[in-house]
Amino acid sequence: MKSVGARELKNRLSEYLREVQSGEAILVTDRGDVVANRWKKAVRLVAKIHRRIFNQRNDFEHKLSREIVKKYGIIVVEDLKVKSLCRGMLAKSVHDAGWAAFFFKLSYKAESAGRQFLVVVAHGTSQRCPCGAPNPKRLNDREHVCVECGLVTTRDHASALEILRLGLSLLALAQPEVRVIVA
């Protein structure tokens, strides 16, 4: 490394003081690193992009939750362990989807509109048929075929029907005068 003389240091210091006085202040971090104006501009640009993405996602969640609450009287969701899902290989996708924030928006909008919002335990919903019969599947089995009732559909649709069935049975336990019929 080239040694710097006293005159060079004095010139750098005077140059720095001129920039500070002229308004082109150079940011110095805790470690003593100098941060250039281009860096600060890039940081502001990235922050602006992230703020825009956040606002778009937030707007979409509000619109979708309002539409769901207007359309349905009973809303049933599965109790996802979002923190546990964020530890695995799907962490980025789970964070990107913003499930926890969406469920929160959905719950308070349903409550303010007087709708039923039910949370169902998610354990085994993809391993049972909506008729109640066990139907074990491997993860790569994407089709649901029940030998008991003859239902043939996709795995995700069968899970959604099972979640709805569980939610309606919870509702029937809370309100005994309501009869539950799942077709």
C-alpha cells in the first residue's frame, strides 16, 4: 500500500470539508467506511421498489379479502403453521405470498361484516375424503379417487372440500339447531 504524505491528507481533508459545506455530504458508517452518493441513491431506489411491491401486495390482499367476505357467509381456512413453513425450502414462497397477513385481513373483515370465520386444524385434510373415509396418498399423487363414495377430483380440491366439511361440523357443534349437509 502506498504511503500518503501529510500534504495529501491535508488536501483530502479540505476536499471533504468543501463537500460537507456545499451539501454533498459523504455518509460515513459506524465502521468508518465512506458511502458514496451513488450508493445512497441506489439504496433509495431499492427502498422505493420494495415499498411499491409491498403496496401492490397489500392492495391485492385487501381487495381479495373484501371480495371473499362479500361473496360468502361462512369462511373456513386451515390453521397453517406459517412459522414452520418458513423454515423449509418453501420459505421464500411462503414469505412472498404473505399468508399470515392475508388471513388476518380476512378475519377482521369477516368479523366486521358479521360473517362466520372458522379456522380448522390442517392435519390430515389431504389424507381423507370429504365423505370422511380415509384415503392415504403420497405427495406425488395429484388425483383424489375415493373407493367409498366414488369421488374423483384433484388432491387440492378434495382437501378444500374436507376443510369445508370440518368447518361446517365445527359450526354445527357451536350452533346445534343448524343441520350440516355436505354433498
